[in-house]
Amino acid sequence: MTRWALVLAVALLLSAGATIAPADEAAFATARQTMVERQLRGRDIVDPSVLRAMSVVPRHAFVRPDTLPAAYADRALPIDEGQTISQPYIVALMTQLLALGGTEKVLEVGTGSGYQAAVLAEIVPRVYTIEILPGLAASAAARLRELGYARVQVRAGDGYRGWPTEAPFDGILVTAGATHIPAPLVEQLAEGGRLVIPVGPTGIQELIVGRKVEGRLVTRVVAPVRFVPLVEPR
């Protein structure tokens, strides 16, 4: 049986309510290492801490059973409530753009399935993540807890407004497309900290990285991206 045939078999078993056997986990681990080598290291992901995090976080645990065969493919996948889990390269790129040293406090806006939060938690000791959809927040919190990411704090709420009671943050990462950079997030960013956010109209945005210098956000455009829209106050 080929590796991908085995992964498909695992997907069918999971959809039927079965558990994953050690041999199946080995197949996923092989697929994950292939992802790191071809999609990340083979492109422009060079940060050792990001490569290590991507090599250990089980992306297959964060996708729906019907998409398991594509768990380590280089593309976004649908999750519950009409949302998506970003392609591995984008997760790695956005994490790398934060330029984390390993001691920071990071805020994520848009928890989704919890995958990006898990990647961050492999690098820094304090991760706070907000999800506007209560059902997704609850399932992500349970999933992260089951996988041992107890240091990730999950909250259901309006990510546009950030998490003021835990500010300031050394890094803020937004996983939904905004029409503009939210002022509350800039305010909650520590001096010298970095904000990574997709900005633009629905359907296509520009991935922007900004660094707070003397109270102002100095930004640059990194690449065109496509994210689900960030819910903004009316």
C-alpha cells in the first residue's frame, strides 16, 4: 500500500469513528516531514524554530475526517462553520514573519481549528487566541487541550478588539482578511513587536507585516494572499 493510500484508509476509519493506530501515525509523520522539506524548506522558510514546530504539530488532528488525505497538501482546507485552515506554507510564513525568539507573548486573532495556535505554542510560552464563532472556539480549545497545548488560552469573542486585559503582546497574528489594520491591535502591540495581517477586499488581500516603532506601525507588503474575511464592528 502506498503512503497516500494508507492515509486515505486512515481517513475512512476515522470517519467511521475508529482511532488512529501507531502505524497510521507513522504514515502521517512521514507525510508531515515531506511537507516540511518540499513546501517549506524547499521555498523560503528558513527559521529553525518554525521548521521544527511545523515538523511536530500534527496537522491531521486539526482537519475534518473527510479531508484527511489532504492534511499535508500545500493548500487550505475547509473546516467547520464555513471557515478554513490555511495551507502549511502560509502558516509557516506568517509565523516566520513574527521573528520570534522564543520568550514572547503572542496573540492570534481567528483560532479556527487551533492549528496556527499550536504551531505558535511550539515556539513561545504564552499564546492567546480569539475566535468569534463560539462553536469553533470550544472545539479548538478541547482539541488543543487533548493534544497537550495547555498553555494556549482560547477565548470566544471579537478579535477585532484584541484582548486588552492581556496586552501588551510581543506579536499579533491575524488569520482573517481585514479591510484595514484594526487600531485596537496596534494599541495592544508592544513597542518593537510585530503584527502580521492580511489586508484588502474580500477574496484577495495583501499579507502585511508591521513593526511598532515609537508608537507607530511601520509596515511592508509581503505577498498576495486569500483569507476568509475578518468580522469587523459596524
